[in-house]
Amino acid sequence: MVIEVREMLNIGEAIDEDEAVEALRAGDNALSIDLGSGYMSAYRCQNSFYALKTRYYKRIPFLQTIIPTFHNSTFPTFILTGVPGLEWAHVWISIPFCCLYFTALSGNTLILFTVLTEPSLHEPMYYFLSMLSTTDIGLCISTLVTVLGIFWVNTREISFSACLSQMFFIHLFTFMESSVLLAMAFDRFVAISNPLRYATILTQARITRIGLAVITRGTVILTPLVLLLKRLSFCRSLVLRHSYCFHPDVMKLSCSDAKINSAFGLTAIISTAGVDSVFILLSYVLIIRSVLNIASPEERKKAFSTCISHITAMAIFYIPLISLSFVHRFGKRAPPYVPTLIANVYLLIPPVMNPIIYSVKTKQIQKAMLKLYFLKPDA
């Protein structure tokens, strides 16, 4: 039977890790202990004892306020994690996070509003840019509540249903962003290799169909991924490694056979970000070939300069995504702060940087923003 200590006395003698583990061993199979500023959980599995380390421990009065909790539960309550080892500084850490969220949400909203309201930007390139801003806004909103909830009020618990919903939208917007980056690469290829037919190839109707395909693709791939998690049972530690629900993180806490889930998750990544990256690379091979066929050096430079923003956006999206996937699957010995750092970079840096990159590098965006927000019309 798995048991949990929900409430602790305010008084308690500080003890070292070995004594804490011995106190846990006195329980029946497992204990999960809420220490106020952090969680400690331990469990036995196949005659081995495991403990999740925390910053400090307190001596536990034997069987004080012990209540039954999940045993082979399919609908557990998970415990989210902030920055391991820096629980005492969560309020201070929240300040840069708030700045990043504000920058991402305000910047992408500004881009989106500018593209929609300025007629001169009603072109395929800027429609795709507005799609990118929409996915970035969705990605920020998907994690904002749990991340700031941990840093501000130490709200760590999240129900199974809420966790699955958050996980679905995080991965959906991630897959959508990958698809939009592929569409933008195709846009650049058409604009450079066949500029005279650019407007006839990428019509508004075709762009709308591309947008619907992006949403449908992500939903179709993710729905079975979420449904497969519902068949799993959770009887071990329920402490997640991040401040939001991430598929590999949830899957590893299961005491059921999760090989199917792991295989399907890897397949989902390969069939979205993996396939998209291959086609993006192919697009740029064709773009480079088209640029080299241009006779004028100045025209070559001008043509390739239109791709700089897109190349930068791809780099800040794919590099953290690939790094996080590798850490989750192969970085079992990595320090606990490494996945947390990469996960935050993966989720926040692209939404923060994309509007900055396109505002700085795209003169049409700069002119439209000046016209809409700063230049007053003549009286």
C-alpha cells in the first residue's frame, strides 16, 4: 500500500539524508512527504529502494497524519517541480520569467495585430508570420499558469486530466510551430526561385488550407498519444521534473509497461519535427541553388537576406527541442537543473525572440509598426 504524509508539524529536528531515508523505510512500501518548500518521495521497486533528493529534511513523527493515496492509480495528482535546489529563490526567479512572458505575449500580439490591420502586409510571407506568432502565443499561455503558480504561491499539484490537457496543447503548438516553419521555408523558395508566379502559387485560399492542415496534422498525431497515457497506471513517485506536463516526463512515472507510449512518442517527434527539418533543409538547398543562378552579386545578397530571419527562427526552435528530447531519453545522469534549464529555453526563447528577429530584420514590419503606432496622421 502506498501512503502519503499530507501534513507536518511545524517543529522538527533537522536530519541528514541517510536518516531521512531510514525514516522513509519505516513506512509501508513508500512515503511521499510534503515539506512545504519541496517534495520528497521514495518507493520500493523490485526489492530496491529509491529516494528523490530534496534540499533539506525533517524528522518525521511515525505515522503522523498518514492517509491512503494512490495505488496503481490511473488518475493521480502529479507534483510539478520548479528549479531544483533553488526553491528558496523562486520569488526572485519569477521576475525574469514574468519579463519573458510579457515580452513574448506583447511582442507576438503586436506582430499579429500589425499584420492583420496593415493592408500592405497582406502577403503570403506575413500571413505565415502571423501563424508563427499565433503558435507562440498559444505556447506561452499553455505554460504560464503552472510556471508562475509554482514561483509565486508554490502551487505544485496538478490533476491527471489537467496535466493531459496542458501536455496536449504544449505539444500541439510545438508541432504547429514546426509545420509553420516548414511552410515559411516553402514560401521563401517560391519567392526566390519563381517570383513572377509567387502570388498565383500562394493564394489566400491555399494559405488557409495550409493553416488548417497544420492544425489537423498536430491534432491527429497527438490524440492517440494522449489516449495511450490513460491506459497507464501510476504507483511510484508522482513528482514531475518540470513546471509543466511533458510527455516523456509523465510517461516515466508509470509503473505499467510504457514501451508502446515511448515508441509512439518517438514516432510523433520524427514524423513532425524530424520530417519538417528534412524538408526545410531540402528547401534551402534549392534556395541556395536558385540564388547562385542569379547573375548580379547585389541581387544574390538581397535574395538571401530575406531568409536570415527564418534561418534564425529555425535555429532557436530546433536546437532546444532536439536537446530536450535527447536529455529526456539519454541524459539519466545529467544534473537535475539541466533538463529544467533546457525545458525553459525550449518553451520561452522562441516566442520571445521571434517577434524581435522579424521586427529588426524585416523593414516592411518596421514601417508598418511606425505607421500604426508612432506616426500621427497629418491634421
